[in-house]
Amino acid sequence: MESRGDERWRGKTAAFLPFDVPDFGRPHIVIADPKAAALRLAAHFAPRPTFEPGIAPGASVDPSATVDPTATIMPGTFVGPGAHIGAGAVVMPSAVVMHEATIGDGSRLYPGVYVGERCLVGRNCTLWPNAVIGADGFGYAMNDGRHEKIPQLGIVVLGDDVDVGAGSCVDRATVGRTVIGEGTKIDNQVQVGHNCCIGKHCILVSQVGLAGSVRVGDYSILAARAGVADNITIGSGVIVGAGSGVVRDLPDGVRVAGIPAMPHLEWKRGIANLKHFKDLQDAVRDLSRRLDALDRNGTRGLKGGAPEGSDEPSPGREGRS
């Protein structure tokens, strides 16, 4: 690794290398998982900022709320009746924790976060600016020619170590729970509909949209702009490609892409064939013109050079003897 910046560190850097890479003549550390080691080293040199615990002046905390003495409640926040803020949690300015909601130990709510009433946020979760947990699900019924709102009576449950990116929304359930499993990471501007159940350690990349009651197994990845129709079940270990549309259930371990989503290799073959579409179109048009010309000449019905029903020998048969 090239040393840059402060002269004190020049020549004092080292690369992390896996066991199967030979010595390349520069300082290095051989380790089983270089990427994991680099992440831990970066975290050591760039720790998350810490904040003075306590309830700041200007915070609105209901007397019936429970706030751990080690938690930080910054100015301009709202903590509603019966809410609970766990040990070491941080609630930043303009964040809202509604009635009877729970924020687990060590979790952080960045500015503008909303956690709806009775929703549960696990331990060590990170909710980035303007994330919304527990807004009403999108449910309406037609009544006398008007859309009438269906009450959304359920909650949202976030497992431990869940990240929800800036501007993302996880809707509360119509009845029951919308669940985000332990360790799942949600990117910015993602929509998770009511009653969805996302498994453990999943990845939802920006602009993914899940309609209501979608189920996703553990360790699945939904790439950017993937959309999933309502009541679909996606298995564990599935990879859904960017921009895909999932309209049917997917078993464990598959990799899909396209609209509608299909096996990834099949989709790649289809995309590769698109570049030949113009040639195919030209060939079909040429064939159509030839057939039209045969119709005009009255020879389209010829078979082997003789009209159908004719007693003349065909060149393909007796005509060859």
C-alpha cells in the first residue's frame, strides 16, 4: 500500500493479504479475512461520536416515558407517553418517538426520524435521517364511490442490529406485525409495505419497493429498484437483480433478474439476443415481401415447381430420373 499524506506515516503502512497471496516485497499482514480486518481497523480509527447522556433542555419528554440515565435525548426531540428509551440510546434533534414505542439499548435515531406508537426498535439499531418506522400501511376500501381508509392496527418490530437508511419507510401492519429481522440492512429510500416479514441479515438496496405481506427469507439480497408484488414469498439466500419485478414466489438460493423476474442466466441470454432483434425483424420483412410477390405471380401454391393437384412430375421426384 502506498503511503500518502503526513510524512510521519510514510513507509509505515502495511497491506492485509490472504494466506494464498505470495509475498510481494512490501510490508503486509497475512490474515484469513483481509476485508473483515480492514473494517475493524477502520472502526478503530473512526469510532462513532459519543454524546453526553441525559435529557437536554428543549426536549419534550412525557413524564410517563422511561428514559435510561445513560441515554441521550437532544433538544427538539419528542418522546411520547409510555415510551421507553434504552441504555446508551441516542435520540437526535427533531426525532419523534410516539406513545408506548420502545427504543432498544444502544440504538441511534438521527434527525427527523419518526417511530410510531407501540413500535419496537431493537438493540444497536441505526435509523438514519428521516427514516419512518410505523407510518400507516397503504390500505383503502371503496365505499359509496369513495376510498375509505382501513385502520392500521398493527405495529413494526425491528430486530437487533438493523439499519434503516435515510428517507426509508417501514409501514405498520394492518393487523399484527411488520417485522425486520436481526442484522438486516436497509438502504436509503426503500419502501416496506404493511405486514411484510423480512428475515435475518438481508440487504435491501435503494429504491426497493415491497408491497404488502411480502415474506423474505434470511440472507437474501434485493438490489436497487427491485419491486415485489403483494403476498409474494422469497426464500432464503435469494438474489434479486436491480430493477427486477418479482410477481411469483421464489425458492431458496435462486438468482433472478428482469421483468418479470426470471433465472439470471435466462435473463442474460434474452438481453444478449436483443442486439440481433433488428436482423431478425429485417429477415421477417424480407420473407413477407417474397411471399407477397409469390401471391401476385400466382406461384405461392407451387410445390416442387408444379401447382398443387397437377399431374406434372415434380423435379424432386420423377423429374430427376
